[in-house]
Amino acid sequence: MLSFVLRDFIEYDPALRVRKPILKVPTLISEIVCYEPGQSTASHYHPVQDEIWVVLEGKGEISVGEERLAVEPTSMIFIPAGVRHGLTASANSRLVLLFIKSPGIPEAASLPLAGTAALPAATSPGQKLQLQVTDIQAEARDVIRIELRAPGNTELPAFEPGAHVAVELPNGLIRHYSLSNDWRERDRYVLGVARAPQSKGGAIFIHQALRCGMTLPVRAPRNGFPLDPSATQYLFLAGGIGITPILAMLRWCEANKRPWRLVYAVRSAQRAAFLETLGTIGGGSLHLHCDDRQSGVFDPVPWLSGAPQGEHVYCCGPAPMMAAVKAAASHRDPGTIHFEYFNAPSEEVAAFPEKKPFTIELRRSGRSFTVPADKSVLEILEQNGVPLVSYCREGTCRTCETGVCEGTVEHRDFCLTSQEHAAGNTMLVCVSRAKSERLVLDI
Ligand code: FES
């Protein structure tokens, strides 16, 4: 028998919620998480892992799917696999949470199947790591693969397929890159970086000046392109370096025995990165489209017409490809089509309605501000000393996601799902605005 005195594990940190392991056996993990007032666990989900949360002390609010619930000591919440959930401690109360779930990472061959390994819990978006460049390899023409590890090869924060990290480069630029390696690996992050003609300095620096042994500040993984585990099969459409998040998703499909089809569109075979890696992932079929061999760009229509019931589509690539896929998929259930943009598509940004002023109210402090037509909610918050973590500032990375308690959002982002847009209880404050005169934000 093992027994524990839970109060011995309670510890707070004003900078970040404190997470302490209590028990880790092959079939169960239990941890305590301690939140200072207002600290939170961002919304996330685990594709195959049920979870139980028990509140030991304090008050807060949890979100499970589209429901919100005030919690207090002795509240117990069951969170089924695949359902998004998050938690925020009340503004005037610390909170201590005990959670119990099956292990996120297979610990040994005795675990039944890699596919039953659940995705790990989300990490704190503000957490900054100092990672070392441990390997740089040419993958294809103008594409390199970069491996990052923690000093001493210590364990890295877990990530989900589709997640990205924000890398702070020595030239002052911050760039976010998808993680392409197996989500069960905890000792490294593998990125793919393409040098594009329109590079604004990030990719050029990485290609020309990054060297093994350099240390880079890297923000912990975030996932703006999560895989829906309820799909019965998957169609992946990758253009160029858009293959990187898809690689991690294919590994999840293989591990979980979900059938997949991949169309990988590149300008020429010399530019097709990660082909060797793709050849090692089973359980699906790869169609390589080379513009120069097939005399033209990839046409998604034949792939998207007559798609099987229950198939979800994931697309990541350059703007023209994304626009073609969006048009070809217009007849399909929008909840089954998922996009990750490299940048906000300028034609769609230009088509948004004219910006109008509105008021925001911050639920926890009661402060309110006017957002004029020429400023974003994020800018107004920053001007008034309410900083939020933000990377892209153009609605493509989901970092600045903020809960909405009241009011109607005018969504202008490119990463929330259509269901999330319809639910209206969250928004990306770097770009989205209000349809109503007032929004009450959950901060
Ligand atoms: S900062 Fe990237 S979505 Fe807002």
C-alpha cells in the first residue's frame, strides 16, 4: 500500500501554477496542481484518455466542452477523452486540484499498444524554455530539419499532434514552427524550416546562421491545430512545409489504427521534405503531387468529393492551396474541415467588414475600455497593463485565446473551428472584435 498526505504537495508560485506528481504507476498517474488566484490551465483535450478532476481547496471555474461550471472543494468532474477542458482559479481564491488519469506516455513495452497512449496534458503557454540546437540536417531543397533538446537531455513539456512552438531568434524575431516528431517523445522537439522567397528574416536567419550548440529561448508547445480523435478516418492535405504538423498527426493515426490518406503537394520532388520519414509511417496511403511533373498545381476537388462519412480533413499549406481546399470543401460539414495557416490570407482579411468601436469589460477586475476602430482588443489590453501572451498577432496561432462571458464576437481569426465560432465563448483578441456594443471578457 502507498499512502500520501496531499497537503505536503501543496505549493504556490505567483509566476506559474505549480504541478506536482504524486503517483505514477503503469496504469495511473495522479498529480496535484496549485493555482494562485487567476492562474489557469488553458483549454486542451486528450484524444483517448478519460480524466477525473477533484477540487481539494479553493474556488474557480472549469470549462468542459461548451459548459462552464463553478467549482469548490469536493467538486469532482469527469472529463471524457476528446472533450476540450480548462480551468481558471477565481480572482480572489487559490485553488488546489487533484487529477487522476491513465498515463500519457507509454512507459514500457508492457503497455498494450502505442495507439492507446493518450496525449499529454497541455503545458503553460507562457513557459519559456532554453533549448539547445542538437542537430541540423538538410531535408530537401531549401528545407532543413532542426532538433532541439533541453540541457542535460531532461524531459521537455509534452505536446499534442498539430502543436507548435514559438522560437525567439537571436536577431529579435519570434517565429512559430510546428512539431513534426512523435508526440510520445519527451526528449526532443523536431522542426522543419523552409526558406521561402518571401521570408521576412526568420527562415533566412535559421538557414544561414543557426548552428548546433546554440541555445534558443523557446515557448512551450501550444496547439492551434488539434486532431479530432472522434474521426473514423482522415484526409491530410499538405502543401510544402505544411507537412510538418501533418507528420505528427500521421504518427498518431498509425498508433491508433485510424486509416489515413495524405496528399503531399510540392513544386518539385527535390522540395519534398521528410519523404524518408513518411515512408516509415504505416496505416495509410501517400499521394505525392509534384507541380512540375503533373503540369500544374494540386486540384483538391477529386479528393474532397464523395468523401466517406466520418472522415475529417486537415489542410496546411500556402494560401492559394488553402483557398482551393476551402472552396472544394464548401459542401462538407464545416466541423470536419480543419486548416492551419502559415499567415493570415490577405484576401480574406480584406473581405472582413469595416471595423467599428466597441467596449470591453474585464470580468475579474470590472475594468472597462473602449476599443477604437483602429486598435485591436489585444493592443488596448496591453496599453492598459493587461498583458497576454501573443505570437502571431494575426489570428493564426491561437495563443491569445480569451474566454468571452457576454456579448457577441465578430470572429476574424483563422484557427478556431466553426463550432467554436458559433459557440462564441472564446475569441482571439489579436484580431477578433465585437458585433455587440459590449463584450465581457473572462480575464
Ligand atoms: S496572437 Fe496568434 S492568434 Fe492571437
